[in-house]
Amino acid sequence: MDRPLTVRISEDLRKKLQDIAEKEDAAVSDIVRESIRKYISLHRFKELRAKVLPFAEAQGLLTDEDIFRELE
């Protein structure tokens, strides 16, 4: 069940958000919800990356290119 959440933002940020919502014909709450989902996903990715980085480095995987080369 979705529950309301109150967040205080500056007037400038609110205006920018409203402008984007109007341009995309979307509800502000939908944009905020999607932004939070993306932030959480990025946060989880960073946590996982930090956990596997030592193992990857031990295998000589130091860059994205190294990883892509291994996947080919």
C-alpha cells in the first residue's frame, strides 16, 4: 500500500520539478517516485560494487573495459 510522504524542498526546486512534469505530461509525484527508485537502485549498485571490487581486482578486472572483454 502506498503511503504519503512529506518532503520539504526549496521553491526553486519545486518550480523546476513542476516545469519538468508539465513538459513530460506527468504527475510530480510520479517523477519523484521514479527518482527515488533510481536513487535506491544506484545506492544498491554502489554497495554491491564495493563488495565485489576486491574480488574483481584480484582477477585483474580493474576497468569496465576489462569486464566487457571478459564477457565477450
